[in-house]
Amino acid sequence: MTFDPSSRAVVVTGASSGLGREAALELEDHGFHVVAGVRRDEDGEKLVAESLHGRLVHQRVDVTDEESVVSCARFCEREFGGLWGLVNNAGICVSAPLEAVSSERMRDQLETNVVGQLAMIRAHLPLLRRQRGRIVNVTSGLGRVAVPYMGAYSAAQFAKEAMSDALRREVASSGVRVSVVQPGAILTPIWGKVSDVGSRALRDAPPEVAALYRITFERFLEANARQAVDSDTTPEEFARAVARALTEGNPRTRYRVGADSRLVNAMSRVLPDRLLDRYFSGIVTP
């Protein structure tokens, strides 16, 4: 099909840093008008200064704040009259033994990665429907397999995968397409936050609970950080996958980025639960 990005606008949430930042700059480079959702104006101003083509603007978007979500949709309607793409990238990662995950932390995980994403979809879908546009939901390899000590995060990613499948089927008749991008481990600022959140969760847990998990959980956090550092997958590869989902004539339902994401997907399809349990047993064995 003939495709002219210069006549189309996309919103990218969580664009302050990491994968969202890279996606916003890549999409502007492709020719799109990009609305970068950030939580702080100074982050948005920095991103605009880094853009090269004058087609990137920022909006303050906290996906857990309905008012800011609706304000973003109103801005897009006022400036562009419609919307071609919504990239739901914003998210947090709560990593801790589930016994040490407080109800408050679990709510934060689900509010940001699931409820907030649905709020963005709900607010922007009328604009996307006008242009028969695209929704790209960013999950991860952990949306297919639940790894020990990542249960809260995996629960949110599983939910986002299910939401994407249901949404894709519900909006197909209106011409809106829904894709999922599943990045594996990529070195971004989120990994430092994962360790910080996990350490606080263990510190806040009852002492007898923390004692049960401390050795293996700290070992897990170290291995997790090493995996990100050693990963060959780059933010640029992720950004290119997002661009493909927004520009290909017949977009895939899922784009897997990185060898580890593809491996986890294959494992989830072919290995029985008992073998997966055995595979992950080394993580939780002192």
C-alpha cells in the first residue's frame, strides 16, 4: 500500500527514557508526527531537543491519571483531527518473591501496566478509528512464561497480552489493527529500578519472610542485571519493530525482539509445566 507517515500522528507513552524514547525518535525519523508522553516537562523538553526533524512534541501523560490521559487525546484531536498510532509502552516492573509483594505494590503494577494502558486505549480509540489506525502494546517475553521472582510483573504482562488479543478481535471490523511487541532483555535504565524496587520490597516484608528468600533473590537480581548487560539486543531493534507494526501493510499480531524473547516463546509452546518448573528450579534453590 502507499503509505505517507508525514500525514499521520502517533502517541508513544513512557517516552522519557529507554525503549519509549528510542521508539519516539525512530518514528519521527520515519516521518511521523510524534506525541511523546512523559511524566515531567523537563524530560519532554530534553527529548524535543534531541529530535532532528521538528515533528516531535511532548505531552505530560501519567497513565494512572485519567485526566492527563484524556488531555492527551484532546490535544491529538485538536492538533491532528485523528490518530494513526498508539504505542502503549509506559510501565513499571515489580520484581520480588510474591510473598513479599504488598497489595499496594501489586496494585501499582497492575494500575500502570494494565489499567493505565486500557485508559489510553479507551481515550484514543475514537481518533484511531477515524484513520483505521494501529495500536501497539509493548509487553515482554514474560508475557508468555512466568519466571520466579517476577510474578507480579508477569501477571501484568499476561493480562496485557490477553487484553491485546481481545481488543484485536473486538476492533477488527472498524479497521483498527492491534499488535504486541515483546522485547527480551535490553540494557535500559529500568534495570536499575528493578533492583531498587525488589530490594525495598524485601526490606519491607516481615523479617521471617525476607530471610526465606534473601539469598536466592539477591542472586536472581544480580543474574538479571548481567543478562541485560550481556544482551546483544538493542533499543534500536525494539524501535524498528514498533515502526514495522505501524507501517507494514499487514502487521503481525506479535513482534518478538531478541533471541531470549523468541526462546521463551518457544519454551512456552513446547515444554510441559513440569519441565519448565525444573528449568527454573535453579533460581529458587539456595
